[in-house]
Amino acid sequence: MEGFITWVGIDAHKKTLVVAVLRPGKSEPEEFTVENNERSIRSLVRGLEKGARGEIRVCYEAGPCGYALQRRLNSDRIACDVIAPSLIPRKPGERIKTDRRDALKLAELYRAGVLTVVEPPTPEQESIRDLCRCRETVRADLGRCRHRLVKMLVRRGFIFDATSRLWSQRHRAWLRSLAFENEIDRVVFTEYSLAIEQAERRLRAMDSEMEKAAQLPLYREHVAWLRCFHGIDTTIAMIFIAEIHGIERFDSPRGLAAYLGLVPTLYASGDRSRRGGITKTGNGHIRRAIIQACWHYRYPSRGVGAKLRERREGQPERVLTIADEAQRRLTKRYRHLTDRGKNPNKAVIAVARELVGFFWAALRDNRNAASIPPPKKTSRTEVGQSRKARKEKRAA
């Protein structure tokens, strides 16, 4: 029964758990602190069950503690939810923050039903997600190692001015041909080069592990579908699927784009309405990978290449139709925006926002959905009428 629910808010830390309990029929909360270990959590469960007359519901913020506490409580038949911290209502004038206040506020807002619950992944899904994030960390380490070597050479007057890109075969041959008069410079150059070689080996090993993970039954089909899209291969497909852990969580492409922080910010008050840059909320790992892939759509569509044709072999016709439509529409969209004078970075963001919509349509198991209908365009007549209405409103 709703009136006999015990609401519990926990401010979780690495060593301690600050607990606030709202018992049914009591006006004063129970507040205490326990250690964050297996023994203390078992004692906490026994204490909650001892004074409870009905259901017990527990919540805590998502953070560095992950989902271990939730799984422990669920194994003891205690309903536990993980809350999105960025969506917790906050009072603008509140200037005092303590662990006790945070736990009590969580319990009160949880009872009021105004908190947003995070969809937890399974332990297997979390392992694959950590694998993808580890690969991202190795990629970032490689970029830093390369940056250190290039800047060290610039300080010594060695600048690669050929038409080839950095870290191409020609650039690597140029690096091997360098000679230093100072012995210490040779030592520094060698150490930086060894760090780059080590990071490249780590990255190749992580790519190999992701290829193996993509063949697991949980990911094989959806990864193959996303690889049918132009500019999407195993790495980006695995990052998208592992971080989403279930496309069925989203009822529409707009919800998915909002979750990834690809929708523009909006300030509307009274008769004023102003849009800004994208919100950048939600999952930044997917957003970075998708935006990186969308740079492929800046080139005109030239059909299906040999590598893409190989990735498409044996895939459903429904997915191929969506992928072809995405390639036609998004290349046209990029050219249209840049021809109007839009910054290429902004054009790529707009392309990314539409691309996740095509991903949503491809991954949804809907055999009747062959494509995403393009958004309705506003005619010049409608734009003129809206401007005239705004002028008349200001004059009134």
C-alpha cells in the first residue's frame, strides 16, 4: 500500500553511506551513517526491515560507486533505484550542502516522485561498456604521447611541412631520418617514440578485444546493422550500443538525441524565445564518437564503396534502405548548411542529431519502418506571417 512505504535516501561515498529514512506515520526522519562494506550493508537491511510495515524503497545518486550497492540491495529483496544527479531539483537560494542534507533531500524528493531514475545495465553490459571506455582512454593517451613528440620537435626547429598528414607513412619515415647533435635530445626523442609505440600496441590490442566483443550474441546483430551506415565501423558501433544498453528505452528519435545532448538549449520566457548551443548533457562518449563519424558526410555521396559493400553483405533490406537514405539525406544536409554560411562544426552537429534518428529506426525491431520521415519544413509564407504577428504584438 502507498501509505505504508518506507522511503530511504542514501548519500553514497567510497567509505561511508549517509542514510535518511522516512517511516510511514512519522514526521521526523531517521538519520545515521554506516560504513560502505558488505557487513554494514547487511546490518542496514536488517534495520530497515525491522521497523518497516510495508514496502521499502531506496535510492541514491549515480556516481563513482556505480551499481554495486543497488545490486546488493536488490539481492536482499530491497527495491533500489539509482538517480540521475544532474536532474535532481535544486533550490537556487540554497547555499549549505552536507551529506546529511543530501540524503534527506533524496528521500523527500523520492517520496514526491520527482526524481529521474537511471536505467541500470547488467553486469555483462557494464563490462563491455568499461571495455569501450578503456579503449577511449588508450586512444587519448596515444594522442597525448604524439602531441608531446611533435611539440618537442617544434621547439628544436624540426617541422614537418610536407603535404602528407602527420603520422602517415611519409611522416614516420621523416621521423626516422632525424638526427640530433645533443645526446640528451636523442634520449628524449627515443623515450617519446617508445611511448608512442607502446600506446599504439595497446590501442591495437583494445581494438582486437572490441572485435571479439562485437561477436557476442548480445551485440552481433545490432553491430552488423550499424556497420551498414557510411562512416560507421565496429568501434563506433560498439560504443553506441554498449553505452545505450537498450534502444527500446527511447520511444522516439527526439528522446535519444536529447539523451545524447545533441539538442539545442532553449530559453523561453514571456514573448522571448532564444536558442543556444547543444545541451551536452547525457552520455559524452557516444556524442564524441557520433560527431567524429559524421565528418564522413561532408563529402558528396558517391555510392557504396568496396569496404562498405562487404560490411553490408547478408544484412536485412530494411536496414540497408535506412542506411542509404541516411547517406543521401545527411550529405545533402551538410552541403545545404555550409552553403548558407553555417560553420562546418555546427553543420556536423546538425548531421549528428539526424544520424542518431536513423540509428534509432534501424535498431528498433519494426519491420514496417523503412525510413524516418524528414521533418516538416516551414515555408517562406509561414515565416513571413509569424514575423508579422510578432511585430503586431510588439506594437500592441
